[in-house]
Amino acid sequence: MVEGFEGHAADIVAIRALNERYADAVNRRDAQSWGALWAEDALWDLMGTQVSGRAAIVGLWTQAMAGFSFVGFFSQLGALSVSGDTAQGRVWTHEVLEGPDGERRPLGHYEDHYVRREGQWLFARRNFSLRRP
């Protein structure tokens, strides 16, 4: 488990911006922008459901988003350790979801692996765990 913040300030800022672009794309329901934040060979573990590859990840996300009439997604980078062109981090999440069964406000967190490719930081692996439904 990663603790604190380690690495060059420019990398920390860039990875923080990656997470902020992720939240922005979720809130705008912009699958293209959201998908562009993932490496082509990324892995998404969504509470035990594992999906590999950017196209499959975007497909799962699009399917999940279709079940909600409203989504508000907010996140905070809690820890980050950068080493060269890879990094690991923890991101805390709070969502407001409106669906057929009413409103939910789940809290969760991601354990992330990031990779820098062609000068751009991307999600290489995201493991999401629900802390409170």
C-alpha cells in the first residue's frame, strides 16, 4: 500500500490532473474523453469484475452509466509514489447516483497503477473497492 507522496512535483501534478480529468469525464458522461485516460492494455477491477483493454473497459463503463439518470463523481488523490515511468496511488471517491431504485451515495477507493507513455500519464490498472454502499 502506498503512503504519502513521493516523486517529482511535475509527475505528481500530472497524475493529479489525470484523476481530475477522469472525474470531469464521468460527470459529463463523455466516454471518449474518459476512455482516452486509459492505456490500451489497461486492466480495470471493479469490485471483482475484471476487464482488460481500453475498448472493453469503456464498454463496461458505458453499460454501467446507462443505469443512472444522474451521476456525480468526486475524487481525491490520497497517496502517490512515482518511480520513473510508473507510479502507484490511492484515490478516494464519493458518488451521487440516481437510478431506478432511488439515490445512492457510495464511498470507495481505487488502488491505482499508472504508466507514462509518449509523455502522457495513463491508468494502467485501477482496482475499485466499495467502502460504503
